[in-house]
Amino acid sequence: MYLQNFNKSWKSHLQKEFKKLYFMALTDFLESEKLTYTIFPKEQDVFKAFELTPFDTVKVVIIGQDPYHGLNQAHGLSFSVNKGIKVPPSLQNIFKELQADINNPIPTHGSLIKWAQQGVLLLNATLTVREEVPGSHQKKGWETFTDAVIKLISDEKEHVVFLLWGNYAKTKAPLIDSSRHLILEAAHPSPLARGAFFGSNHFSKTNAYLISNHITPIDWNLNEVGLFSA
């Protein structure tokens, strides 16, 4: 796995995790898997979220569960797909809520790289998956690692907004110190939630909290061409 893609600020905090038995077992599992199966995302993108959002810059954490398992979809950021890839249904609903909440135009693509570069850690609980087999890399060690990441952010930073969308993401709340951070919960943006995600207003609430703590808010507009364009 491409641990060299970790930003130095993450590496210094997570070096002990890489040496633990569960992480070494996870590495062995992934090496075995890729001999027989196609694994997503591409190896160089497994830790893309950490590469694009250094520890020191984290302002917001959006927790997903599994990477997309279809060809060319997953690229290391929860909910995101590269430009030119059809926007998945859950992400379409995120964009609809974004428009309703803060009147941002519906993006013309599904890349959330601009958010990541502003301090939005787009973290899947499981960072890899076998092609066309959702959940195939769950309970192999990834959740232990990403739980450690969430707890690290909670313990070492202040005034981070954690967006917990769906029942799985909500199970991560006990890892977060709510006296130091803002936890916002909502239904999952999946169409299976039958619109329960809509009206959560998490984008405006996030920025209001950041501003109240003298932190630069997130520019959620993905259509703007500029410094953070992907």
C-alpha cells in the first residue's frame, strides 16, 4: 500500500498504527486479494483523503462506509467520483441538499477534491473493496484504523465538524468528544432513505459553527473555477 502518499502531518500521528498487528494483517490480506481480484480504488488512491487533507488542515469530517465498487468510480474520497464519471445517486442527493440549503448550483461533476483541499476529510470507514462486491473488505482491519483516525482528530484538534450521515456513520459518535467538536447527524443521502436526508441543512450549520469559532468556512461551490479546482 502506498503509505508514502500520507501527508507528513498524518504520518507522525499514525506511525504507531502502521506497526500494529491488525494493520500488518490487513496489509497481508490486501496483498493476497489483489493477486486474484480487482481492488478499488487504485492502489495509489487508497489514502487519497489523507494526501489531500493534511491533519493540520482538517475542519470537517464526512464519514462514508465503503468505497464505490464499480469500475472507475472510487478514487479515495468518500462519496466522490472523478470528473467524467456519472454522479452516483447518493451524491446527487447531497448536491440537491446543497442547493436547497445554501443556494449553491448543482455541480456539473462529482469530484469533491475541492472540498478535500479546504479541510474536509472525506473518510470511508473501509478504504478498499473488491470489484462489484460491496462490503467485501469490511471487518478486515480498516475499521480499526479509521476509528483510530476519528479518535485522533477528536483528541488532538478542536472545533471540527463531524457529519454523520446514516446509521452506520452515527455509530462513530462515541469516538468524538462533543464538548470540543460539533456532531451533526442525518439520514443517509441514499435514495433508499426516501428523502429523509433533505432539510438537514448541514452545509450552512457547518459554516456557521466554523465562523463562530473564527475558522474560515468551506466554499462548497464545486462549479467555481479557481485555486481548488480538480
